[in-house]
Amino acid sequence: MSIPDPSSAKLFRVLQTQAGISRRKALDLVLAGEVSLDGRPILDPFLVLDPTDGHRVALRGHPLSLHPREPRVYRFHKPAGMLCSHDDPHSGNTAGRLLRAEGFLGYTWAGRLDQDAEGLLLVTNDGDLVQASSHPRYEVRKTYHVWLAETPSSASLERAFRIMQAGIEDEGEVLRILEGRIDSTARCAAVTLAEGRKHEVKRLFARCGYSVTRLLRVAVGSVELGRLAPGAIERLPQAEEARLLEDARRLLDKTDAERGCHSDDDSV
Ligand code: URA
């Protein structure tokens, strides 16, 4: 048996890394006949390609390089007022514009924040990490500091946390926090959630009678915002980056296997 070149990659992985799309999307595009190999449609997303073989791969006619891009992960402190959008005709202040201006080509963020919210976004060129960190199914824990218009007593806030932990029905969804506490240093409420539904924190507090005046995301999974200044972007330490990418890969492989999707351990 011949030993594969270490830079060989499965077709769906090439699409993911070169086009910055999720693995699900990459699989779908191949199966839909949108990908060609040497000018002919190729329908096997798991075909292993060696970049030294001189094959030509194109997605919707657009040529893609077979040389793997290095996956990277950065912490970004989104300031209040910035929109989590790649382009918005009504606002020049978008995360996409900032990333392009800073040379982050093919990068996106994992998990959105409202325009008026601040705090930690993971910025990456790795489609698996985007999917694993942002889809409600994967239940990544996110912690927020929350400031309120009112100044409730500790007892009222603790009661609200218990209600939020039990789950609150809102617009046909059950929203809940995993943990709530009063952060005496930041003088605010601190809540941890695992689902990431739209406006989830504001909706939970609103259902308990409080309106949120400031929302700061301080942690996503094991990654913390720390002292990163608003607007700053900083690469994760290499060991942390590698662990995060590996965890995302494992999580998605496990889900694919559970759904009966063909995906091997070596699908890197
Ligand atoms: N919950 C919200 O209400 N807004 C966010 O931006 C994030 C979580």
C-alpha cells in the first residue's frame, strides 16, 4: 500500500478550507455537481487529492488551490455599535469590513453578537470551528456580563436566575441559563448559556421584568475575553488553538457518524 503524501486532503476538506464553508455545505456542493476535477464534475466528496499530482479543482467554475491553508483562530473584542455582518449597505461599521481591512481574507466569526452587544468573538478560517462554536446543537457554553436599567436586590436577581435556570418559554422556544451569579467586581449579573439563540440574554431578562442596558460576552467555551481591548484581535496561543480545532473536528466527526454520514477519523 502506498503512503499518502502528508499534504493530501479529501475533496470536501479542500473546499472547506479554500472556500471557508462548513463541511455540510462542502458535501452538499459536491453531491449537487457544483465541483469539478480536471474540468469534469466529481461526485465523491471523500476522494483524496495529492497537491503534487497537478489536478485542477473548481467550485462553480472558480479554481481552488489544493495546497492546504493553515487553520487559525483569533480572539476579537467586538466593540458596541459594530454589526456582525460581512457587508451592510446601511453601515460601514461591520466586522467583515474590519477583518478585510486587517488582511483576514477567508476568515469569519463563530457566533454572532447583537450590534449593541460587546465582547468575545472567535475569528477563524476553519469551517468546522465556526459550525461547532455557533450552532445551538453543539451547546458551547457562553458567559455574559449583563448590566440592567434597574438595580434589583440580590434576592430578586437570585430569584430571576432560578427562573431562568428552570427555563422560560418565549416565542415558541424554551430559553434557559445554566448558571447565574452576581459579579461584585464588575457590578453586574453574570450568566452562562449553552444554546445561543437570537437575543437570548435580552429575552430572558425581559421575561423576568428587566431591561438590559449593556451586554458583554466574556467567554466562549474555554476561551476568555480577558483584558483584550475593544477592537483588538489577537491570535490564540498555539496549544490552545490546536486543542480548539481538534475538539471541533472530533465533535463534528461524532455528529456525522451518529447521523450515518460517511466521515473517517483521518478526514483532516
Ligand atoms: N444574547 C443577546 O441578547 N444578544 C447577544 O448579542 C448575545 C446573546
